[in-house]
Amino acid sequence: MIALIDDHREAHGVEPICKVLPIAPSTYHAHAAKRTDPARLSERAKRDAALKPEIARVFAENFAVYGVRKVWQQLQRESVDVARCTVARLMQSMGLQGVIRGKPRPRSATRPRHARWITSIASSRRQGRMRCGCLTSPMSRPGLASSHVAFVIDAYARRIVGWRVSRTAHAGFVLDALEQALHERRPAHRAGLVHHSDRGSQGGLKWWSQHSEEGGCDEDPKTAFGSGWSGTIAVTRSTLGGRTR
């Protein structure tokens, strides 16, 4: 915003531009004064200006592979008194990042058209229009066996219409949750029901899609597994005490 005012102040003036932008003229003049006179800077800004060259030097001398921890440790060896959080903040502002050990975790790409389409369906005032299925593994206490939970949520009614719990992630208990959802609220044929699922382990279950089609779910190319939106609505339901938003 300051740079924008600098570029157009000769043509329009500072005050007229500040009337349009959410910034006071005094704020702009204060920033301009600090740029011309570094003595007006705050103590933190002065400290950051002195630390940035040191951080850049340590990062370059170590072949640009050091992360926050090693850069901070090297500065400590050189008797530079600085906090680790300060090093992390300045490295982020300077765009410096060390090499991460191991392979980066792949992230599933979300198709924007799926997100817009799902949002339009969820906002419609029609009960039973869309159901979201999710398979998750909740945290358990140390020493207890892990469990897996599969459930189906009616996006409009904000209600879990089918669920099952199992110690192992197999297709049987996932299909049981889907069968319960189909018997709880059996959709009418060609009524526009869409079943959406995230890209979890249930995304590869062919039986899941077959049961959905047999239970009255529309065969539409837009119903492909795809955006992680069902996982989001499931997490929101659990964190808000059983109510989705």
C-alpha cells in the first residue's frame, strides 16, 4: 500500500489517495520518515535489520541447506544472542528455507469446479440432496487398540445417517455404514441425490460406488471422488459438538 502511494503521489497527491485506501495520511508520512531517517525505527526493526545480514551469511556459507534450527545454533556458536523464533520469522520474511530430509509428502490437488459444485448443492434447501462419506481413525489413549470409523452425513439435515466402528479398515464395515444410511433415508429414484467422498482409503472401494448406485444415487460424472470437502464437514461436525456449519 505504501508503494502504491509512492507510485501515484505525484499525479494525485497523498491525501486524495488515502481517502480511497484504508490508510491515514499520517501513517504514510510516518513510514516515509522512517525510511529517510532509520533512527526513528523501533528497536525491533533495528534489531531485525542487523540480524538479517548475519542470517543470510550463515545460510550462504553452509550451501543454503541449513534450516531454522541449524542457523540458530550456528549464530549461538558465534555469540550472536538471538531467539530461535526470531530466526524463524526473519528467514521466512527473507524467503530462506533449508533442505528437508526425506521426500516431500504429496498433496492431492483439488479441482476448483468440484468445490464450487459441491458448495452450491450444500447450500440448497433440499433435504437428502447430498451425502458425504468419510473414513477416519480417531486418536485413542496409549495402550488401547486403534479403531476406524466410517460414517455418512446428510449435508442439509446435519445428521449422521449411517456409521460403523471397526478395529481394522476393511470394506465390510464401510459398506455397513452405507447400507444403514440407505435404509435410514432411502432416496427416491432420480431425485438428485449425490454421494461425495474425499480422497481417503475409501476412494478406491469399488463396492462403495456400486452400492451408492444401487441405493438410488445419481450416476453423474461430477460425483467423482475429489475434494476433501466431506472430510472437512465431518471434522467440523465433531469439533462443534455434533453440529455442522
